[in-house]
Amino acid sequence: MASAPSERMVEHALTLIVQSEIAPDPVADQARLTLGEWRGKSARHDAAAREAHLRWNLLGGMSGGLREQFQETALLADRASRSTQAVRRRKLLLSFAGLLGTGALAGRGAYWYWQQPIHTSAYATRNSQILKITLADGKLPLQASLVELAPQSAIAVTLYRQRRSVSMARGEVRFDVAPDPDRPFEVITREARIEVVGTVFTVRDRGGPVTVGVEHGHVRVRVLGRDAQDATGPAAATLDLLPGQVVDIRNGQAEAVRQADAATLSAWREGWLVFENTPLAEALATVNAYRTQPIEAADARVAALRLTGRFRANDSAGLLAVLPSILPLRVRPQAGGGVQLQAL
């Protein structure tokens, strides 16, 4: 009677099985051929292959669903104290990693596992709505991060074991980030990636430039070049912003960093809109977030006018009343409730 296969033999067979199931086709085909030849060498080799198949099947195969299995296991492990099934699955996963030892597949599996999100959520605000969010990134003794969205803003939050990420689609958002050196915080916009550990800053994107202003702490802004396809593309430039510094990023280019009261970028939290030599088209994009019917510039000449002032966020009628005294234009109501600003 043949002796039982060694653990090393089972490990080798299991590695070939996993490669044959989840590797790219050329590698998978070669793994299947190698496994067939290997198991035919002796009864012990065949027994090792059968044991390896058994253990693979106990793990649910994971072929065609490796990611789903890893994600499920991670979620179950987080609730291990409440679920005996989670304990069993976690032990199986640990056994699987042990069987593969320090091989390439084990390394890739562990890397993939740690790259998976542990929390995802999305938030969006309507006209005139302000939303305050406490993120689920708190870790004792640290405080959780606080995020505030101005009207007509949208973000998606993804928390990982080693980092925290927010994708910002539009609007104005103020971030009060809880310090956590082990999990840096990043905000991804269409023009830049903003990276911090712990700080307070505001990001504005109303369709024109992306503006970043720092109230406290230190922010690193990685500007995306014009050739970048998305926010994961290469950085064209890197800027470090300190308290009281603001930068506008437009079409892949950062303008000169300026000194300013960065808190004015989030004055909407107190019900105010503050503009400082702002192109009227950009100012109207912010004002319209508080209206059901838009205020529009009649032409490029009007859109290029510069607006400076402090106005009530919920009083666009008051803004329209004073605009002709500030800028060379007239206000023309439109059918349906909209308003057009025309040059004099």
C-alpha cells in the first residue's frame, strides 16, 4: 500500500490547480498539462492531487469567483465573534494561505485581499440642501472624519484597510480629516488628487476650475495632466498647500498659489456665498445650486465679467437686485422662471 502524500506534495498540486482555474489562458493550460503529467508519476502523486482538489473544493473552488470569495471571507471575518460560519471560513482561508506558503499566488492573493474596500457609500445633495456626514473611518483614540456637502454636490467614499478615498464628482465639499498616519486620506477630482493625513480643507468643482483651499494642516495636490484619461492617471505637477493657501486648477494646469482666507470657500456652511474677483459664469454655477430655475449669462462677454462680494446663499433675488449696480448688465426674466443676464 502506498504511503500518504507529503504536505509539500499537496501544496504543489494545489498551486497547479489554482493556476489552472484562475490564471490567464496560456498559464492555465500549461498548469493543467503539468498537473496531469505530475499526478501520473505515482500513486502518491495521484493521492496528493486528489487531496488538493478536495481542499480546493472546500474553499468553494473560487474559480470564476475568486474576488467574491475573498470579499465574502473578509466580511465574515469582521463578524467572526457573531458567526461560527465566519470562523470556519476564516480558518479555511488561513489554511489555504498556509498551503501555498510564500509562493507567488499566495502573495497575490494576500495583496488582493488587503486591497479590497471595507466600506463604500455615496452621497449627493439637491438644490439648497447641505449635508453633514461622519465617515466610518474612526479608530480609537482618533476621531472620525467629518465631511460637509454644499448643494448640488456628489461624492463616493471608499475606505480600505490602508487608505481612505473620496471621489468627488461635482460641487463643493469641506473635509475635516481625522489624523491616521497608517491610512492616508485622498480626494480624487477630475483635475487633481488631493492627499492628506489629517487636516481641514475645501474642494470646489462647479464645472470650471477645481479649487482647493486649506484651513488647517498640510495638503498635497497632484495635478493631472491634460493627457490623463481619468483621476488615476499620472500627475503633471505636485503642489504642497499650507493654511491660508488656495489654488485653482484648470485644464490640467495649476494657477499660481494665492494667500486667502480659505474658510470663505466653505462660507456656505453659514449661509453665505463669497466671491473674490470670480468670473461671473463660475459664480452663477454656485448660485444656481440654490435655485430651481437657473440664472444664465447671455453671452461670453457677460460670463467673463468679474464678481466680488458676499451674498446670502438663499437670497438669489437679492443678488439679482444688486447685480446691475455692481456690473454693467441688466436682468431679464425668462419664461419658466429662469433669468438671463445681458450686457448693457
